[in-house]
Amino acid sequence: MHPAATRSSQKTIDQFAKYVIPNYRRYPVCLVHGEGSYVWDAEGKKYLDLFPGWGCNILGHSPPKVVKAIQRQVEHLIHIPNTWFTEAQGDFAESIVTRSFGKVFFANSGTEANEGAIKLARLHFANPSGGTQKFRVISFENGFHGRTFGSVTATAQPKYHEGLGPLLPGFRYAPYNDLDAVKALVDDETCAVLLEPVQGEGGVNIATEEFLKGLRQLCDERNMLLIFDEVQTGMGRTGHWFGYQHHGVQPDIMTLAKGLAAGVACGAFVCQDHIAPSLRPGMHASTFGGNPLAMAAGIATMQTIEEEGLLAHCREMSNRFHQHFTELKGTLPIIHEVRSRGMMIGIELNIPATPAVAKCMERGVLINATHDTVVRLLPALNISPAQVDEGCKVITEVLKQMAEEASTSRSSE
Ligand code: PLP
């Protein structure tokens, strides 16, 4: 038993069965403690976590500087609504904006950040005297933007829409990286183009520079806003503070969440200065958004990334992962393609990837599989070279085993 546990994993699993809506497919372990890239279950088994917090724990589990900042903050104020000013919100807004652009609004999650961004885009083009306004949004196949109605409608994946209709009107979907397809969908009622600079849940699909630049030009020509969903790519995840900085294509609105406060619930959208007044008082709000607890965690997260040189470190560790799996691809034909941008790593297989998750977990490594065939890693920015190697070794063993199993089952058919 781990000292942080009060009971076995099984007891907690039984409790969930009785009291928690079973809409998640959960692995049968109860996690009780984490430190950096390691996490422990109730029975004391240690795991190397290469997908900490689904990308939220950008500094790994319970990073000491963030823990201290939270402890300091809770002794003074936990929650203050937006009818007052707080130093913490001002400081975190300054930290974000001085590394990006414009002005910021705080929410609590990625889906909320995207809802706000969609509302802002429509409000920006609202015609105060009534009549036709620009309201359509173009988003992309295999994108992921969240689960509330605006965000899930923007998420162009039929599996997430099943049974939910009617969805929010005014959305059109284009294939990713296909500028001509976007051009064909634009009309005078289109207010925004919304995309992830790297699709995460969609399988670590990277937008080309040409595509992003083309979208920027198209939005300028047709008077539309370019919205980047940087919920996953923001906060240093890709080796730059924000994903858009790779190619210098600045969006009009950028949404953030996940790693923004190193695991404390926090979302935000940032918009260019001239757009900000379109979010008129009374048109949007969040009770918890911008609360001092999340803000203190966010400030400490940015400070840690800066002080510990984690952007450069992230790029180095990314190369280490990429090189390892690219070499492996040469000897293991089940690997179709290796895609990475910073600490977003996708290994696309030509067989189903899901079995890799349980097999790695048995060997003490936590990973994710997405879009049927993609092994996905979102390691902490401060993962060490030794931990990268430890993870690569286990994943390699598992992929080799899966390759053997696939060839055995093919030869016995
Ligand atoms: N946008 C992107 C790119 C995401 O990856 C996610 C979550 O995975 C979301 C939005 C939704 O964020 P949340 O689950 O915090 O609502």
C-alpha cells in the first residue's frame, strides 16, 4: 500500500460503481500520489507518466514551485469573482500577454475558452441595427474543441455528435491542411476560421506553414477572424510559448487551457486589442474564471518554464523521442509515421494502437492511444533524458510484441 492511500484500488473502484456516472472508460487502478513524471497507485506501483493529466500537468505531477504558490495563495484568497480586481489575475494576464499579444479573458476549461472565442467572433461582427451578420465558423475534420454545444459542434467528428442533435447552426467543416477547400466554404456570412495549429486528439496532425499563412491571408482578405485553439499547443507544449509562434502566423484569437496552470482548472482566450471591446460588459462572464488560486498556479507555471529553460529543454527532449521512434520505424514496419512537435508525439501504426496502452501500463508506463492507430504522448516539459529513454525502451518492447502478435495472427489466418 502506498502511504498516501487509505484503501485498495478495488475499494475505490467499487465506490465509483455505486456513486459515479460510468461515462468514462477508466483503467482499473486508483492513483494516489505523483512527483514530476512519476505517479503511484494505491498498491504502491510506480508508473512513468508520459501523458500526465491528459496534457494538463505540463510540469508533471505536483511541481514544487506551483505547489508553494498555491499554498501561499490559499492562505489569503481562494476565490474572488470578477466584480473586483485581484493582483493575481492582473499578474497572470500580464505574463500571458507579454509573451503573446492583445488582451485576455479567463475561463476554467478548454471548451469554455472556445465557447467564449466563438461568441466573441460573432459579437465582433454583430450588426447593432439587426439584419444579416457574419456568424458562420469554419472548423476542421479530425479537430477537437471540447464538449459543450458550440465546441462540440466545431469538433468535426461525427462520433462526438451522435445523439446530440440539433447542433449549433452555422458551422462548416473542411479537411485539415486544404486551403482550397476552406476557400470554397467561405461566404459573406463567415466570421471565423477555427483550428488547432497541431491537432492533438485527432492524432498529432501538424498544420503546414503554407496552410497557416494561407488561412491568415484568406481571413484578412475576407474580413474573418482566425482563431487558434491552443488548448493543447499553448504554454510551451510545442517548444515555443504558443504554437502559432512556430511560423509567426498570429491569430486574432487564441484559446488556452490544459497546461495553463499546471493542472489547476484554468482556461483563457486572448484576442487582439482592437477586437477586445466587442466583448461588451454583460455579454460574457465566468464565476470561477480568473480566480486567484488558478492565477497563482498559472503565474508559477510560467515562471518555472522560464527559470528552468524548459522551452529549449522541451525541443531537445522532443528530438530525443523523435529520433528514437524514427530509427525504430526503420526496423518495425507496423510504424507508419512518427509525428512530433515539442512534447506532442504521435506514432501512427498500421495496426490498432489501443492495445499498446494496457501493455505499457502493465510495464509501468502510462501512454495514450487516439484515432484508432496513433500512440500519443504528451510528456511533461521537464521530463529528463533518462525518463525519455526509459519510456522509449518500454514502448519499443511493447510495439515489437504487437508486431509479432500481428504477424502470428496473419500467418494463422
Ligand atoms: N481544445 C483542444 C485542442 C483540446 O485538446 C481539448 C481537450 O482535450 C479541448 C479543447 C477541451 O478542453 P476541456 O476538456 O478542458 O474542455
